[in-house]
Amino acid sequence: MTDGGFDILKDHNRGNWIKLRTITLLRWGAICGQLIAILVAQQVLNLDLEIGLCLLVISVSVIGNLVAMSIFPEAKRLTENENLLMVLFDLVQLLLLLYLTGGLHNPFSILILGPVVVSASAFSTKATIFLGVTTLLAVTLLTEFHLPLRLQSGEVLQVPDIFVFGNWMAIVIAVVFLGVYARRVTAEMHAMSDALQATYMALSREQKLTDIGGVVAAAAHELGTPLATIKLTSAELIEDLDDRPDLQEDARLIREQADRCRDIMRSMGRAGKDDLHLKRAPLEAVLREAAEPHMGRGKTVHFEINSDTDAPQSQPIVLRRPEVIHGLRNLIQNGVDFAASQVWVEAEWSAKHISVRIMDDGNGYPPHLIGRIGDPLMRRRRQTDSTQQRPEYEGMGLGLFIAKTLLERSGAELIFANASDPAAPPHPAIQKRGAVVEVLWPRAKIDGTPDKGEDGYLGPNQPLEI
């Protein structure tokens, strides 16, 4: 699978996802908190504030909310630039209130971190950096430019300069740390969300293909009898219409078209298989089906099917699940993409386990990335030649993530390794020297062998006869 199938998941601008209603509700909460803080400071703590100017600044937010609610519908989603302006407006309003109420001498100055965290969680990196730099400059100015806090008796309330410097330093560090922290955590969550959505799309597509196969098989089976009836009836008409050559020709045409439909249904029956094979299949058949789209891409794919000495010699019948087919197909594709010329698909089984090992003769995984293989949105598998070997890929790492997620969903455990040291020069006598992926299932998780008398036991496939 190429990553191009999931273009819809890339380059999401999540800053466009926030509703205007969310911003206005949060702003109403901030307005209520500001009003309560000012009233408590004046009435309870006996602070002499510029109450008129403070209420004026708060009223600007009230007017902004009322205008936004009256002009735009509640369900309107703002663009990232519009959301950035909204957050910037709230930041400026908070800075003005801090200017009127003591600057960094005001313990509520810590609230200046809010807009930065919101920006880091929802906006692009460029918008977050802009808002963070603006916040740092504003905090720096507040250390020198602000109205002092006074008691109603006229006494000025201020903390020592060393504490002001400490508050400034704490806010600067918090802005940088929380901004980076929130940005990294949010990016990780978004990457996982996108990758899981891509996995769901891949599984849905594979399930649809399986369903189509079932419909085709059912059609081939059900249409056999009416086609045979049409052919028999047309043959009798041909014999009865010797004296009517024109109608006899039409009867021959009907028989020819019935034969054509028979051939089409036979082909469809072979392509769609039958209901038993859609649910269960020999292990080798499942592996070959998974590898089939990549067999003609210029690389040789070898299949080696073995069993342990203590295991039954007959090849196991496994559940033919869409997630198993698609997961193995992605792993085989990855091997074909990076192999020099050959890929090996080895299967082994015992009484308790079934394992599949996929190896290639390429350069293997970079050692520093082996621990991260299977994470979503890994940028590359190789440092230099990745884009040269498969330039159609964006390097998002979705293929291996999807394979790992789907196969683990089926009960498998995946192990990624290198058959040899990628830094060592290639040895001509060693063919299996590249990347190795081992998929190990507990046999009970994937074993699909039906017991006689069970609903799934249908016996061997029968040819379609018309």
C-alpha cells in the first residue's frame, strides 16, 4: 500500500477545527472570573484599583463576544488565522488588565500561560512561535511598565525586585517548556489518530474486497441452474425450429450467450473462490494471496513452508481474515520495496504456534530506528536511499504501522530485526542479510481448521458445472 491512498489524513490544519462557540464560551468564563477577581480585590482586600479602566477593558471582551454571537452562527468553524486573532485578542486583553493591576506583582500573571498552551495544542508551529514570542516580549515589558497596586489607605503593595525577576523567569521558562511540551504531546496524539484512521480505512477496504469475493462466489453458484435451464431450452428450440431458420438463428444466439455467461461465471467463481475459502485457507495460500500484488515488481519472492519435527506435517488451515491478509501484504511490500533482488517468506508451525518470517537481501533497518519501527509517521527507514528506491512514498511510516496494528489485532506478536549488521560490507555468500520481520501467532488465535460436523466444514471445493 502506498501512502498516497491516505492523502486526506496528511497536512491536517487542526486550527480550522475550533468552533466560534467554543471560543466565546471560554471567553465568557474568563470575563466572569475577571469580574469576580476585581470585585473581591476591591471589596474584600481593600485594594485601590483603577476600577473604571478595568471594567472598560473587560467590557471590550463582552462587546466582542456579543458581536461575534450576533453576526456569526454558533456552529461556525473559524480558520486558523481567525482563531489566532481571537487568542491574540484575549492575550492583549489580559495584558492590559495586568498592566492596570500591578504587572508581575499580581499573582494572576500566571494566567498569561493560557493562550500559549492553547496555541501549542491547536495551531501550527509558526502561529505558536509567534504567540510565544509576543507573550515573552509582553511579560518583559510588564516588569517595568505597569500601574502599582495600592491599598485604599494609599500604601503601595509590591514584592522585592528579586521576586519580580523570579516571576519573570518562571513565566519565560513555563512559556517555552509548556509550549514545547504541549506541542510534542499534541503532535504525537494527532499522528496516532491519523494512523489509526488510516488503519481503519485499510481494513475497511480489505473487508470490502472480501465481501465482493463472497458476492461473486454466491452469484456464480446461484446463477448456474438458470443458465443451464436457458441452455437446455435453447437447444430444444433449435431442434424444433428447423423450418424457421430466422427463429432458429435467434435460438442459437441465446445458446451462445448462455455459454458465454457460463464461462464468465466460471471465471468469477475461480476469482471469488467459494464461501469456505473466503473464511479459511491453507497457510501457504494465505501467504501467496498476500504477496500476489507484489510478485511482478522485478523482485523474486521465495516461499518456504516448514513444520517443526513435533508438529503435524499437514499444513495448517488458518482463518483468512482481512486484517491478516492486509497486514502480511504490507510487510511483504516493504520487503520488496527495499530488497536488492530477493525476498523470502518463510512459514513454520508447531502444535502451539504459527510463525511467518519475511526477509530481504537489502541493507536492512538503520540500527537507531529499529526500536521505533511500527510507530506512526516515522519519516524514513533509510537515511539516504529511501526516496531513491521508492520515490512514490512520502515516508510517513503508515505501511508498517498499519501492518503492525492489524496483525496485533489478530493476536500476533511482531519482531523487527536485521539479519546482519547494516554497517558491515555485504557478504556475497550471505543472501538473507537485510531486514527481518517475524510474525508469531498462538495457534489458537488463527487456527481455522473446522471439525467434521461443524458448520464451517464443507469438504473440498467443487467445480462449477453448467
